[in-house]
Amino acid sequence: MPAELDLNAMLYQAASYALQEVMPKAIEGDVSTLVLVLMCAITIFIGLILLVAVAAWFAGLSKRILLIAVLAASAVFFLASFAETAGASAWSMAAGIFGIACTLLSFAIAAISFKEQFDVARSMKVALLKKQMLQAAAATMESKGGEKPEPGSRFAAAKPLSKQQSGGTGEGFLKKIRVQLRDNSELALFCYAVVVQLGVLSGIIIAAPDELWGTVLFVLLIACGIIFVKSSFTDFLNGMRRFLLALAICAVLSMALSMAWLGLPSEQMLSIAYFKTRALAAFAAAFAIALLMGTKD
């Protein structure tokens, strides 16, 4: 039978060799040993840089996989409930149709975002190649006595097209649409909040036992949200704008959808009794998703 691989023994032997053989020679000034140590250090440094880049890319990809999973679970609960209660009232019917439209749009935005994040590695490689080509062109021009292309010159960047050449307002309109199809846009925030809240309202969710506990949970959620913004957003003011926008949209939607989908009275939604209803749970779930997807990778 082959001997078992002892990882601890291998690491111990490697460390002993490095301390007893390599380091003394490096201290004495042995050229070959110094070159070997330098090459190992460079390799480790490059490996750490690649590890950080891959970790950031994987974190962004994992965030979008989590989003798709949450949207899928919410859509299942919502569509199953809508199939059972379709036509129960005009308001629930309207909320169901509106929810289906937001579900389709949410999955489209999430799919586009997932594809863009998946292609980030290739985009980074292309950008690096372009930079290397520009540096090579600069070196060639300089060696031939020509002008070295500076940032913003005709070698570094193309001349901006006029409004007529670039398609005028039509291209600007398409650019605005592409911006809204990102997963951290206002449209995405709204659609995600609708789908998640309808899923929570349609699922098995236990509301707070009374108004006091609901209020405490709400205050804790707001405090955790502010801490999350402080630690996750590079620009705190921009993060607080996202925080307040998500707070307003999710709060209004939780009240409106609870009245339309569950038939809860408006008096309950506009009073402290709100904090002991399932609307608070719907608000909390949508608010968490809105803050999570608002962060940049």
C-alpha cells in the first residue's frame, strides 16, 4: 500500500531546509541563493495579488448567485399563492399582475448582472492587454524619435464624436436604459423589493408578537443598516442616500402590498400596529436585499 501523505511532515521539512540551508547562504551573500529567494518572494507577491483579485471577483459572483436564489424562492411562494387566490379581489389581482411583471424584469436584470460579473475576469485581461499595447507603442515611438503618446492624445484615445456622429439623443437614451438595468439601479431596487416582499407575504412568516417587539426589531434593523453602510460603502454620503432611498421604497411597498395582497386595513398600516404585522417582515427582507445589492464589488 502507498504511504499516506503527511502534510505536516512535508511542511516541517521544507521550513527546516529553508532555515538551515537557504537562509545562512543568503545571509553570507551567495548570489544564486539570493536570486532564488527573490524569485520566491516575487512569486508569493504575485500569488497574493491574484488571490485578492479572484476573491473580490468571487465575492461579487456569490452576491449575485444569492440574489438569484432569493428571487427564485420569493417567486415560487408568490406565484403559488397567486395561482390559488387569483381573482379573489380586484386589488389582489392587480397586485399579482404587477408582481409578475416585476418578477420578469428582476430576473432579467439579475441575469444581465450575473453575466457581466462572470465576464469581469475577461474584461480585466483585455484592459491589461490594451494597456500593454499602448505602452509598447509609446516605447516604439520614443525609440524612433517620435512623440510619446500622452493620456488624452490621439494615440491614447480616439477623438470624441459629435452628437450627430454618435447617434444624438438616441444613444443617450439607450445609455440610460443600460444604467437602469444594473443591479444597483433604482429600477432594480424597486423590482427586487416588490418580488421579495410578495414572496415573504405569500410564505410562512411569523410576525412580531406585539408592537413593542416589532419596534425593537425595526430599530435594530435600522442600526445594523447604518453600520453596514459605514463599513461597506467607500462614500458614506452616497451610502446614506442609498440607505434612505431603500428605506422609503421598502416601507411604502410593504404597506401598499400588504393592503392589496393580504387585504390588511390602511388604518393598521399607518399606525403603530404595523410593527406586529407580516408587513414588517416583508420590509426587513427587501431592505436587506436593497442594501446588499447597492454595494459595489
